Amino acid sequence: MGSTHARALARSGSEVELAAVVEPSDEVAARLGASLRRFRDTSELLAWDGVDGAIVAVPTRLHRDVVSQLLDSGLPVLCEKPCGLTSAETAAVAERARASGLRLHIGYWRRFVPGLRELQARIASGALGEVEAVLCVQWDEQPPPPCFRDPSSSGGIVVDMGVHEFDQLRWLTGQDVVEVTGVASSVCSAPPVEGDPEGVSLAVRLSGGATGLVSLLRRHPPGDLCRVEVIGTRSVAGLAFVAPPDGEETLLDALRAQAKDFAAAIRGAASAGATVTDAARVLEIAERCKLHAQPDQY
Ligand SMILES: NC(=O)c1ccc[n+]([C@@H]2O[C@H](COP(=O)([O-])OP(=O)(O)OC[C@H]3O[C@@H](n4cnc5c(N)ncnc54)[C@H](O)[C@@H]3O)[C@@H](O)[C@H]2O)c1
């Protein structure tokens, strides 16, 4: 994800400049290009006085420590979702942000997709009537490597993938997610990853009375697909905002817009991004999700 941010920022014009990268792996750093200033750890970066803020895309299990180190040293942070493995970790980070008085944004990039922003505004205006049901689909082309999928590193599928949908449901509808229950697929890739099923189907209840359906899949051979459908009492609306064969442009545009929003917020502007309070709530929802697995499977 860090290299995806780097690709997005390479075309961000003069508003946001990628000044340096922290990457412990020589192999990954080499792929980012020799022209980029590179540090091996966060302390090296902090000893250099050349940045106004940091985008954190380390493995989720490291979010809390890396974000805390940056905030404690005076750097505003845009942290990738979910900002910690648990809501308790997110709350600890939120406390550091409050104490430092610095901006801490969370990278729920869908909030910067123009079609979704339009949909959010239509729902808020009442153009669809009362929201009755929402369908959210997130199907990835390929599962990430087993070391990433390990729940002790990524949180497992409901945390790792589900948080995008929970944040989207809350932001789009203006309603909270009050209940989530679901079933896990027992179809296995090779090798299966304990605690991270290939797919889950979730049923959601929203605070305004609407229901939601969330489908998460780690493998969708045609390519990455993200889709949302909203059914209101007056009208309906839907959008496949990431679709095969190449959904990356949507992501890159949104990451660029998100980084510009972060930069403007550091200079004092209001932000359209997700807050750490949003992130903590979304993780709480993921933690409360009752997931029924196939017996003995996961
Ligand atoms: N918003 C999205 O759509 C999206 C998509 C993918 C991943 N992510 C998030 O991005 C984060 C990273 O995911 P990924 O798929 O890139 O993982 P990854 O394991 O592929 O990459 C993580 C990178 O961080 C480096 N790293 C490890 N420790 C570090 C440290 N202390 N300081 C700096 N770099 C360090 C690793 O060497 C590696 O290159 C995760 O939290 C994940 O949830 C978000």
C-alpha cells in the first residue's frame, strides 16, 4: 500500500510532495526507485527535518507504535486503515493525538471517490427517500500473502476488509452499524490461513432501521471489484467504483485527493476524511461481528 501511495503522489502536482520513505527492506526500497530519499526506520526520519507530515502504511500490527512515535515527535499523521488491530489500540492512539494537538487522519479513501461523495450527498438530501437497504461488495482479485492474512498481523478478513464497508455504511447513510452477523466460507485456497476465511457474507442492521448486506471475498478471478447499491423508499442508486480490468485509477485518484485533504488540514483547513473516532468505532463494530464458521474449519 505504501508503494500505491507513492504512485499516487508521483502525480500530485505541487500540493503534496513525497519527500522521503521509511522502508526497512532493501528489496522493497529498491523497487521504489533510487531517486527517492530513503530511511531504514522512523527514528532516522525523525532526525531529519524535511517533512510536514507522514503517511503510515506499515503492517496493521505496527500502526499503534509507529503512529504514536510520529505524533509524540510532532508529526501529523495520515494512517492507513484500520489504525491498530483493535479498538483499544485505536483509542490509545487517539489519546496521543489529542495530547499532541496534531492531525491524525485515517485512510478510508472511499470518502474521496467523487461518485461515492455524490451518492452520499444524494442520500443526505433525501433524494432516495428513506434508506431501506444497502448492498456492499468487496471482492479482491487475489488473496494477499499468508503472512499478511495472519490475524495477528492484519486482524483477519472482517477487520482487514470489513472495516472499509463498515466505514462506508456509516458515512454514506449517516446511520451507525448496530449489529453484524455473518457466515464464513469454508472453501480453502492453498495453503489455508487459520483465522482468515476466503470469504464472508455479513448481515447488518443500521441505527435508522435499514439493513445491509456485505460480501467480502479474497479471490475474484476477473479482478478487484467494489460495488455499492442503495435502495431507498423513493429511488435507488448504485455504483461499481472499482471494477475489472483496472480499478487502480479510482484508487490512485482517491489517494491523491486524500493526501491533498491531509496537507490542507495540516495548514488549518477542515477535512473530509475519516477521524480516529470513526476508526475506533469501525473496529468496535468488527470486534462485535458474530461470525459463524464452518465447524472445525477456522
Ligand atoms: N486502504 C486500503 O485500501 C488498503 C489496501 C491495502 C493495505 N492497506 C493497509 O496498509 C497497511 C500495509 O499493508 P500492505 O499490504 O502494504 O502490507 P505489506 O506487508 O505488503 O507492506 C508493509 C511494508 O511496511 C514495511 N515495514 C515494516 N515495518 C516497518 C516500519 N517499522 N517502518 C516502516 N516500514 C515498515 C515492510 O517492509 C513492508 O514493505 C495495512 O495496515 C493495510 O491494512 C490499506
